[in-house]
Amino acid sequence: MKSSNEAESGRAAGPSNHQGGRVLGRHVVEAHATVKGEHQLPEYVSRLGLDECVEILAASPMGLPALASRHGECRVEAGEERGFEDVIRTWTVYVLSGVEAG
């Protein structure tokens, strides 16, 4: 039986989520070490390659459908024009912000 957290995220608990936590934590630590200031995470994410953003999103306990549907800044509305890269980077900042907040 899935826990309520697993059902909401669309992900199952297990060893891969433990490793995912390490990936996310490593990126938050690296952001703090390499970028200073108010817009630390967005600036850090802007320096990452898309492959690194994908690694972060894959490690997130929140599935992409839940991320896109629940958070306004992550949603692309009808008629809105945003590129794929911009959407991926916005999602990545949101995921890392959640890790940073605890």
C-alpha cells in the first residue's frame, strides 16, 4: 500500500529516493558554495546544463505532473509562450528551493 506522500508524488519510496536525496543535497550545497546573493538558486540553475537539470528533476520526490499542476510558476498556461529550456529550469529552481527549505 502506498503512503499518502507516495500517492501524491507519483513516486515509490525506496533506495532510489535515498540516492535522489543525495543528488538534490549535493546541488544545494554546490549552489551555496558557488553563488552568493538573493537570487542564488536561479543563478545557479542558469549555469547548469540541461542534463544536470534533468538529473535534479529525476531525483525529486515530486513527480513532474504534480509539480506542473500544483505550482503556478511551474505551469504553462494556454497561449503562454515559454521555451522548453525555460520550463525545465523553472521546475529545477522550484525543486531545489523545496530541498533548501527543508
